[in-house]
Amino acid sequence: MVELAYLLIVGAIAIQIPIGALMYFDAKRLNLKNPDKYWLGVIVPAAGFIVILYYFSERKNLPKKENDDS
């Protein structure tokens, strides 16, 4: 039973890290504010999948960086 728990935790992390990296580069490409926030939210083992769902459902509406052309 303990081996199954370890396998599930390692499997979740193995899935979340590449998705988090993808989200980070996508957030930078979309010029969003604080792209690190999404990466860090994803690698949290318990809440990471919730952040993934939120990001992909709201990615067009997330706050963008302001361009300072002064």
C-alpha cells in the first residue's frame, strides 16, 4: 500500500512538472503578468491539477503585462 502511495505521488509530480514548464513558456509567450505564479502553482502536489484547469480555462482572460513606452 505504501508503494502505491509513493508511485501515485511520483507519477503526479512527473506529470505536473512538464505541464508547469509548458504553462510557464505559454504565459511568457502571451506576455502575462507573473508567469512564475502559474509554474509554482502547478508544482504544488495537491493543488497543481486545479491550477492547470484554471489556467487553461482562463488563459485568454489573465492579466497581461503593461507596456511602458515612455
